[in-house]
Amino acid sequence: MKPVRTLAAALGEGSLVLDGGLSDQLRAQGCDLSDDLWSARLLADAPQQIEAAHAAYVRAGAQVLITASYQATYEGFAHRGIGRDRASELLADSVTLARRAGAEAAREIWVAASVGPYGAMLADGSEYRGRYGLSVRELERFHRPRIETLAAAGPDVLALETVPDTDEAQALLGAAEGCGVPVWLSYTIAGDRTRAGQPLTEAFALAAGVDDVIAVGVNCCDPSDADDAIALAATITAKPVVVYPNTGEKWDAQARRWAGEGRGVGEGRGEGPLPPATHPSPFSPDRLRTWQSTGARLLGGCCRVGPTRITELAAALDAERGAS
């Protein structure tokens, strides 16, 4: 059902479950994601598959759905011969598809419009390095049109996600200012630094005084790195923390595959083949209590985290609620 509360109000009352890697579920549905647009290609070619993937996460217990717009940009669509008007329609459709997938749920389902980093459009792994050689102003000009289009489509929040460095974070916050939709800011990290190597203390501080930011945190990282980052984000910003890490496997951007796997197509927002069932994963609902105790309020998964693990996370959160 469409929410009756704002996401910020809901976070003030307790924790919510995010979805997992969208492309993991799309691949499980038999979709080919080998194109540079990854899952965003399906906005044009097979939107019913995207809606079905969102619905799978609703059934798994997700309360917040992240749209298929991570890889969707005007520039990326233009490279495929898709004009600006049609690109705007596809961006708006990403919100509509997620909203439709949650419409029949008995509980509130919030929609987060994904705004991926500049490097995601390049499809060369550079979103995990940052430092593209562009100024903050140039990055802001790149992001603003897409943000305006997504905001006009009526999501509950903009997910400024998988951000690799502070320059891009500053640009995204500037581009989203005045759009009329709250945002969350989520970095991809390695250890206690952004992927570009800046201290997380500096990275999180950018969001500390921004009223439109309703949550700040990390995604597309090792779960063990998320442990310390959650506490740091909460302390520095005094805001609810969002956390949705990978399973802990390592992505080789140059080879475009997960370490130990034969092949892969990408990382952000769950791009890549499904993990073998026997692969041990540090992503576990057992971390939930620690994450919550240090400030996490939006909890889910990113790459390689599918509906099964979200079901486990939702069940663990329900158990925590029942025990409190």
C-alpha cells in the first residue's frame, strides 16, 4: 500500500527493511543484463520484469523498494539512441513500477528513486574509484536533470547511493537541493574511507547540517566495513543510518566478475551473477542487533543479496520488535 506516513516519520518510530540487489533478482528471472545499461535497459525492453523483481522483494518482506534508475541517465540512454523525452518517460517509469509492485501489500511500502554515481554511466567500474577528473560543478550539472525528473515522478525519497567520494556527494546534495523530495546519502567504502580514500568523518559531515537528508550511511561494501561506519555516521550526523552492504565477496571491475567466479557483468545495485549456494557470506541477520544498536534504521542488502536473505533480515527484525 502507498504510505500514509513520510519515510522520515516512519524512521522516527523504528527500523525498516530495504530490498536487496535488484539485478540479482532480475537475473534469477532469466533476464540478460550484459548491456552497459544493465538493469536500466529493461525499463524500455521489459518493464514487467522490473515490476516482478520489485514484487519479489515485497513478498520477501522489504518495506522500501529502490528503483531501477541506478544506471539510468540521459547520457546513457542517448548512447542507445533513446531521445531525451523518452528517457524522461523511462526515468519516471522506474518510480511507477516500484510503486505498482507495492500497491497490493498489506503494509506501507516506500519507494526510493535511485540516483547512482557518475561512474555508473561509464560502465567501467569507475564508480568504485571516484575522482573522475570533473569538478563539483560539472558533476552537479550532470546529476541535476535526472534528479529533477525522478523527483517529479513522486518517490518518497531519493537514494543518492554508491557514492565513491566527497566531491560527488557535494555535487549530489547540491543537485537535489530544492527538488521537493527528501534524500538519503550512502557511500560505498573500503575500511574507514570512501573508495576515493577520503576519511569517512569528512564524508559523513557533509550531510550533518542538511535538513533534506533524512538518513546517511553506506552501501555496496563489505558487511564488516559497515559495522564501524554505522556508528560513525550516527555520531557525526545525528541522523538515522542507512546500511545495505554486499555479501562480502570481492568484485574485480577490470575483469567484470566476482572473485572466484567464472564471469559477471557489474556491481552496483546488485549487478552480477548469483552466488553459489555453498559460498560463505559475512552478510547475516545476526549483525542486525549490532547495526540497530549503533544507529541503523534502514537495513537491507546490495550486490549478491537476494530475496531469501531479505526474508531472513525481515524475520530477524520482526523478532527484535517482538522482543522489545
